Amino acid sequence: MAIIIRLDRVLVERKIKLNELAEEIGITNVNLSNLKTGKVKAIRFSTLDAICKVLKCQPGDILEFADQEDTVT
């Protein structure tokens, strides 16, 4: 099982740059970049809430569940 982060897709759709979002939600560009690339093991609900507010989206727009069999390796 895997959770896939689709933040990059939503950023492109909303025409918002990573550094703009980081500034809006009050976290470092590095931490947001790590989230975008899937290098983190967890996300705080407060961070997810802030991202969704700024991007005007639902958590499901950013996070996707996939079985290991469904993921491309």
C-alpha cells in the first residue's frame, strides 16, 4: 500500500508556485518540497488544512491511495 502525493499536479492546475504556497501556509520551502516529492512519512492535519484552504481543494485532490500492485516501479 502507498499514499501518493499529487501536490505538484494541483499546484500546476492552480498556477501557484511551490515557494508561494510555502509562504502562504507558513512552512519552509524545503519542507513543502519534501512533501511534494513524497520524502516525508507524515503530514500534520493543520498543514493539510492550510494547503487545502490556499489551493481551494479537498485532501483527496492531493493525496491518493494505491495498492503496491497498482504502483509503477
